[in-house]
Amino acid sequence: MRALLRKLFAPVLNPFESGSDEFVYRSSHRKILIALGLLFLLLSSGCLFASITAEATAGLLPTTVFFVVGSVCEIVGWLGNERAVARIWKSR
């Protein structure tokens, strides 16, 4: 299942996993990345709720941005290798 998901999300994972430079990886980086992704997804749903409640379409831009950032964090956190997680944190 993981291999299928990695293949499906390869366009997101490949830019973070490419390269041959050295990196510093800690398991806490992955845990924090997953938590940060959840926070962004929660923020996205809050923006969507506020936008719908206020009947304002201006809230769709921050909703979309927070959703994309949260999704990338979750994809890299759950499916990415150690290099991808380190690259998100710029740990070299």
C-alpha cells in the first residue's frame, strides 16, 4: 500500500527526495512535521468554516494555501524518506 501511495504522490515527493548532499535527520523532525501538517489542515478547515459563515469568497485563498501546505507536510511526513523530511527543515 505504501509503495502505491508513494507512486501516486511522486510529483510531490520527488523534489524533496532528490539530491545527494548531506543532511541531518532526527525522528522528532518527522513527528513535528506531521503535527504541523495537522495544524495547517485544521487552520484550513477553520478558514473554510469562517468563509462559509461570512458568505465571503475572499476566504478561499487562505483556505487553499493552508490546505496545500498542510497536505504537503502530511504527504512528506508519512510517505517521504529521511532526506525529504530533512529537506523540508533545511537540515544540511
